[in-house]
Amino acid sequence: ETALASPQTLEDFSFLPGVQGTDESLQSQLRKQTFIIQRPGRLESLSMYVTVHCGGGAPPFGSVSPGSHWSNCVLMLDAPADVEAGDVLHLETRVFLQDKEPTYFIKASTQANEASESVVLL
């Protein structure tokens, strides 16, 4: 396992009957996330993957599922960083879905402890 922190949801859209997003949430989303680094290592990239929940008792399916044709996206950081357990990765993501292909704006920074300043990585 190469992950330094547990995964979190980047986008959350529901197309299931009775669970509708607002027009705004289907056009764009802003997410601010905090990842607690669980083990020491070198943070060089972020991995994004797709998971779809179809409902009706069907199991979730996504880019990490066996046989999936969806690719995982790896974002190389502008400034890789050595991290320790307990450090924090802050991720701010804005996703625009108005065009045929989604557009992502991502800002990543690390913080060694609550008193220290953040270091921008992406």
C-alpha cells in the first residue's frame, strides 16, 4: 500500500430517483478536505478515482473495480514534500461541469502541525 492517508469523496452527484441535486450542484461543486497523514513518506502525487453508486441493490463500481475501463487520474505535485504521521494535507477542489468535459481547479497544501504555516504543493 502506497497511500499516505485514507481516501475521501471528491465529487458527489446522485442521479437516483428521489435524490436530486440542485441545479447549482449539478453545474459546479466546491470541496474543502483535510487528510490526516497516517504514515511518514514522500508526498509526490494525488490519485483520483471514480466510483458510481447506481442504487437498486447494485454494488458500487468504479475505476478501481476489476474490469473497469475508467482510468485513475494521477496529479503530480508542483512541490513534492516529505511528510510525517499526523501532518495534514489540505485540498480545495472546484469542479465545473457546464462543458462536455469537467474542469477541475485544485489547490493542495501541507501543514506539519496546527501552529505551522501551510506549504502550497499544487
